[in-house]
Amino acid sequence: MSGPLSSPWLTIRVQFVLAAVFVVAAVGKIADPPGFAHEIHNYALVPGVAVNAMAIALPWLELICGLALFVGLARRSAARILGVLLVVFVIALGINLARKRPVDCGCFGTSKVEKTTEERLRDMKWAIARDAGLLLLVGQVLGATRRDAGSGL
Amino acid sequence: MRRESFWRDAVALVALSVAAAAVSNLAAGPERKLRWVGSYAEAAPPPSSKEPPAAAASAAPAPAISPSAGDAGKAFPPHPDKPWLEISGDDVALLRDRGALILDARRSSVYRDGHIAGARSLSVWEADADDKVRGLFAEGRDQSAPVVVYCSGGECEDSHMLAEKLYRVGFDDVLVYKDGFPDWQRRNLPVAKGDAP
């Protein structure tokens, strides 16, 4: 990537935006792990035995990666992990959308607002669009910091 | 700037996250704590019943009234072949009047905001759920007596999940209040707030 899209000025701001989104998302879930476990279970994609471990650990992974992006430490690895998470979120939402199974996204913690099936399905589409937008930001960070890449992927 | 190694950094980030998560979970109070290994039944449709017992209400919407005098003799026999049966608000009101055990499967914070008067909190999502279920067993209750469980009605599956847990420890007359607490409120039936049943 070259030109204005890979400028340090833009990259640092994109990092901050990604960091802010994931830190805020993580805090809501860390505050209520049972609520997040409930949301994960509702997706009907994760085996029951793995639901709790995912609900406990995933928000912390989002928080740590978000903070890493914020301070610019291991930012490529953090961005890649967040990118993988976003792809997983999009697939999980997409599968349930295809099943016409309305689920609360759970992206920013537990929703206390009662929603209709139609509202939930509409929100799922918006969540997919938002995650796709965040994936573009991850792509910008990875593209602009390619020269920092060492061994490994 | 130091060159990054994806795998080394990724492993460090994941390890740090798991460690922080473990400490956080260890320090969490009972409402926030989770067991690392969950024991949730998969979301399943209601058990098929060739011929519902006389006690079990059909899935048809219940009239918004208190149980009629004609229901007074209604029986709710055990159903050891099925983990749970769904019942209506009328049946729940009848069972409550008879002193049946009623369990609220919603989160305890939601329970405190309002619950069926007399219902006990047993949130299926909180870490002590299995202990509480075993506690019910240890109380020496008649396991063939009706136990009503409810959550928020609609798409809420918590009551069914709790019913599964109760069935697994031997309760064989678990009845799920299908329409849940919102229906109870609509009927203007007794509601209590706070931690006490």
C-alpha cells in the first residue's frame, strides 16, 4: 500500500478508532460474562462446553488487542487478531441471518432492550456492515505497516 | 522501530488475555463469575408429545384471567419421559396457589427488579446454577411434585435450559411457563421485588 492511504497520519488515527471500538466493546462484555455467555449460546454455533470459556476470554482478547493498537505495541499482530475476530463475527451473524434466527449481536455487551424479530434481523445486517467497515480499517493498518513485519506471517 | 513477529506477538497477546480473563473471573462475584466449562443443553424445540397429559396446557394463548373454579381439581402428573412440558399463565397461577415451587431462570439482577411473588431465583447463566439445582435436590423435595420454571417468554430459552438441568437431577414434573414473566405482569398477578421470594 502506498500514497495517502498508508500515511502514518492516517494509520495512527485508524489505530485509535479500532482501539476505541474494541475497548468499548470489551468493557461491556467484561462487566457481565454470564450475559455474554447467553448471547454466545443464542447463536447456536458454539458447543455448550465452550460457551463459558469463550465468554470469559474473548472480551479480554479484544481489550488487550485494542490497547496494543492504542499504544502501538505489536500492532500488526493485534490488528490481525482483531481482523480474524471480525471475520468470525461476520460469519456467525451471516449464518444466523441465513437461518432467519434472530439473535442479539452481543457485540457491545448484553442488550436490555426488548426487540422484535424484525428489529433483531435488521440490527444483524447493520452489525455485519459495521464489522465489514472495521475490517477495512484493519486492512489499512496491515497495509500501511507492512514494512514493520518481521518473521512469521 | 522493532520488527514484529506475528506468531510471537500473537501468542503473547492471547496468553496475556487468557491470564487477565482468569484473574478477572477468579475475582468476580457470584453474579459475574462463570465456570470455564459450561453445561448448557443445546437450544432445542419443545419435546414432541403424542398426547399431552391433561395437565399440560396446549400452546394456544391463554385467556388473560385468573384460573377459574373449574380448574381447581386440575392435576399435573409427573412426566418422566419428557424433561418438561409447557403450561399457561392460568396453570401457573393455580400451581402457585397450591404452593408449588416456582423458579425464575432469568438473571438475578432482573429477578430483583420484579418476579412472580413466591418464586425463587435460579439464574441458569450464573456460576452457582448447578449448585442451586443440586441444593434443591438436597432439600429432600418430592421430585415428582410440580416445579414451575419461567423466564421472559417469547424466544427466551433460559427456562427450558433450567428445566433440563432439573430433569437431569431427577425432577420429573418440571413445567415451563411458556409466556413467562411478561405474561404474568399483563395478568396483573402478584409480583415481588428484591432478593426475597
